[in-house]
Amino acid sequence: MAFSSLFRKKTVQDILKQVAKNESDGHNALGKHLTARDLTAFGIAAIVGAGIFSTIGKASADGGPAVIFLFLFTAIACSFAAFAYAEFASMVPVSGSAYTYSYVAFGEIIAWIIGWALIMEYAIGNITVAISWSDYFTGLLESGGIHLPQWIQMDYLTASNGYNDATALMHGGKSFENLSSNLQASYEAWTTSPTLAGFHFVADLPALLIIILITALVYRGMKESRNASNMMVVIKLCIVLLVIAVGIFYVDTANWHPFAPNGVGGVLKGVSAVFFAYIGFDAISTTAEECKDPQRDLPRGMMWAIIICTILYIAIALVLTGMVNYADLNVGDPLAFVFNELNLKWMSGIIAVSAVVAMASVLLVFQMGQPRIWMSMSRDGLLPKKFSTIHPKYKTPSYATIVTGFVVAVPALFMNLTMVTDLCSIGTLFAFVLVCAGVLVLQNKPNIPRGKFKTPYVNSKFIMPLLIVIALVFSFGYNKTATMDFLTNEKQINTPETIVTSLNKEKSKEVFDFISNTYADKKVASDDLEEVLSGFQADETQYKTVVDSLPIDNSLKYESGFGLFKHKIPMWIFLLVLIGLTIWSYKENLSLIPLLGLICCLYMMAELSVWNWLYFTIWLLIGLSIYFGFSRKNSKLNLKEA
């Protein structure tokens, strides 16, 4: 097969003809039940969930009250991407989302890659939400006096890693009671779990339960899913507004100072968590075939969902950081935590119940999106035909829905929350990048049927070079130290926790004795090595002096050389691509909005760790092996050529 066959494209005309044929046949058609209001509700259902009830706490702890700017930046980036999604959805109103759009713009191999990435987005996203739902649900049971064993409410990786970290910290002198609640729970889960031939049985069973229930609902039908989603959206919007209304009376503006305690770096540290809060809006585009008027309603649904959710997120972030000090918000259930701190137990109970509802609604929308991606890929021959089976009564992709349930349920028993959040974010951002690039590729092509919605055109030819100059002035004028450290790969000192958890019991004792003898006049009165080292951190120069003098290898004191540089590889990739995009925009007069969407999403990808890029690359390589082993020869475009 020729290399050019990898980039064979579907035409918009052929896609629309196939949809019309499916609708006339009836047996392959999906039921049309959705309006703009339903789509907006689906968007809110997907966006207002784990972000507002869970990850907003960690992001606020890192960035302080200034985290609102990260929400604003992320919302703008998503809005740019939403314009591109809306234009494609209006042009190609079928299920398939970014997969179908890439098939039109770039060709089959890119469509497969993005389809495979979307499988990861929805599956990993659902695993994340199921784990968060489990945390809130078990917390709710605890408050009602029902105590489940730790080993059936925690994933294997968290328990294993937490046990190792807890053991290392206790070797360093920290008592079990002084460990964080998360490490205590992990230690307990690992030590009390049943074992078989040395294997510890630790699995998140509540996460499995909610996935089974939601999958059954999605299988049952779009109308039932829509009604359940709308009801859950009303409940959680009422709760969010109640939190804002009650919390505003407990805001102490002194908590907003300093506004950005950790600077720009601290704000951007939460980019993965905050972006994860927004990813649900693209799931709306997978329901295109089930809309009554997709060309009009899809763009409206996406935009309204982003606008409403951004306002809610910023209001909640300001209220939370005003009620308690930002540093206290690094907890899994920040909304319930702040009201607990203020002795408003009744509000904590209401929030716990609403969080369980909110997480379930997010799970519903994601679990609904994934089977429709698989169905679209199956229709094109890239997946087995069985995946495009439509239930004769319920009018849903029945087989794909059941497989989705298994794909999400099994990993949810064992996977770690932080890992899956970052993986979900990188898969989604990659999809956004390709959709924005697709609009740019098609902008000047003739003979492409255009929908009712088109992204407003602003020529980026001179604007892009100007923005580059402004960014350089800011980097070298106002953020020179951080910029030069990045360019010169200046070594970074490790935190006390990183140092202590890398030591064995004997080395911890040696370091503790050394500090006790050398810094007897300055040391913190404690037997906890991490606490002792943390006591020096208030003065950066002193902390560096202490760490430099410790009787341990330099590799444990600092991150440097390639070990440090590897974390910067994604940012270097971004900078090189940015130069290429600037040249392309100058030559081709590219449209500014999708170009900014592409750049913002690529930048957020660059802020994710190199390990996420590595795991994502491995996932794509697995996908490519399936493509060349099965999909390429079974593609309907290939059979058509033959």
C-alpha cells in the first residue's frame, strides 16, 4: 500500500450522505432528542464535577487566590477550541467529535491517532471521576456511621506508594499520628488488606459500583440519560449557588493577601487539575446525530456551558480562598473541608451529598461519549463492525457501551488518581490541538460545505509576531531569573519531603544526628527529620546551606543535568512548534482564534510532566500497532479503493 493511502480523507459530502442513508434505513440511526438547552445541561454536567468538588483544592493550594487567573486562562483556551469544535460540528453534524473532523481535515492515520487518544480521554476521564466519586461516597457513609475497610475503598497504586512513603517518613522520626490523613489511610489499607502469595488485594469497589450503574443507564437510552443529567445538573447548580451565597458571609479578605503567594509558577502548577475541570465540553460534540438541529444548537450548547461554568469556578475559588488560608486547601474535598473548619457541619453534609450527584453526572456524560467515538470508528471500518451495532429498541450503540463499561471499570479498581488526571488532560489537549489545526488547514480550501456557524476571521499575520515580541519582553524583563534558569538548566534544590523519602532508615538517622550536632542552636525541637528540614525553608539561603552540608549524595540534594532537563523537553517542543506556527501564520494569513486555541492547548500540554508525554506516546504506539495490524486493511476507504 502506498504511503499516501495513510492520509486518504473522507469528504463532508460522503459523511452527510451516509447519515441520511442511516436515517432513511432506520436500523442504524440514533434517536434525535436533544435541544440547545439539553446540550448546555450536558456541558455543565460534564464540567461541574471533579473540578469544583475536588481538584480545585490542590490548584488553590499551589496558586493561592490567583488561581482564578488560571481558570480564566483555561476557559479562554477552551473557548478558542470550542469555536473550532463548533465550526466542525456545524460542518459535519455526526457523532465522532474530533475523530471525524480529523478524518476530513488530515486523513485516516491522523484520524485514527486522535480517535485512539479520545478513547484514552474518555476512559481515563471516567476512571478519574469514578475514583473521586468513590472518595466522596465513602466519606458520606463515614459521616453516617458506616465504616468500610480501607482496602476496599482505595486503589492499589495509592496504597502501595503511600505505604512506602509513610514507612520512609516514620523511619525519619515522624510518628504515625503526624502523617497526613492520606498516608495514614494508605498505610492502613496496605497493612490490613487480604494477601495471597504476597499480593495485597486492594481495590476500589465503590468506583466499580457507580460505573456499572451509569453504564446501565447509558445503555438504556439517550432520553433517559438526558432526563437524569438534567435533574442532576439542577441539583448541583443549586448546591454550588448555595455554597457561594453562604460562604460569601465568611470571607476574610485578609486571606487574599498575598494574592499570588507562589508567583506565576505556583499558578501554572495547577494547570492539569484546572484544565481537567473543563474537558467535558467536547463530549457534547459526540451527540451531534442525536440533536434536533445540530448546526444551530451544538455551537450554542458549547459556548453557554463554558461561560456558565467559568463564572461558577471563579466565584467558588474566590470564596474558598477567602474563607480559609489557601495553604489549607490541599485536600480531596475542599468544599466540605472549609465548612467543617468553620463548624458549619450541616453545609458539609449537603455538599457531600451533592458531590456524589455531581460526580455521577460527569460520569454519565463521559460514559455516553466514548461508545459514540467507537461507533464512528467502527462505521469507517477502523474497528470491528460489532462496535457500530445500534440497539433496535433503545437506539444506543449497545455493544460499544458494554465494552466501555468494562474498559473503565477494571482499571478504576487499581489506578492512581493523579496519574489518570494528567493522562486524561494530555489526551484531551491533543484532541483540541488537532481540531484547531483542522480548522486552519480547511480555512482556504474550496468545495468544503460550510455549516451555519463559522469562526470569526481575524488575520494573524502581524498579530502573531507581535505577541511573540510581547512574550519575550515579559520573559526577559519581568521573569528573567526563571527564564535564564530554564535556558541554562540551572540545578534545582529538592524539597524536605523528597530528600527524606529517598533515604533508608540508617541514613535518616545519620542525617538527623548530623543536623542535631551541626545546627544545635537553630534546629527545630522535633524528632521528625522532615519537620526539622522544613524549619530551615523560611530562609532560602539558609536552607540551601543546610542541604549542601548534609552527608548524602548530591543527587539526593539537587535535581540537575539530564534528570532536570528531561522535564523541560515538552516546553522545548512547544517553543519550536511556536516558531513554526508563527512562520505558517505569516505565510498563509491564518485565522487568529483557532491559532490561539492551538497555541494555548499546546502550551498546557507542555506544562504537563515528561512522564505523561512518555505514557501518552506508549499509548499511541499501541494504537498504531492496531491500526497497521487491523484497521488500515479493513478501512472502508481502503475497500473502496480496492
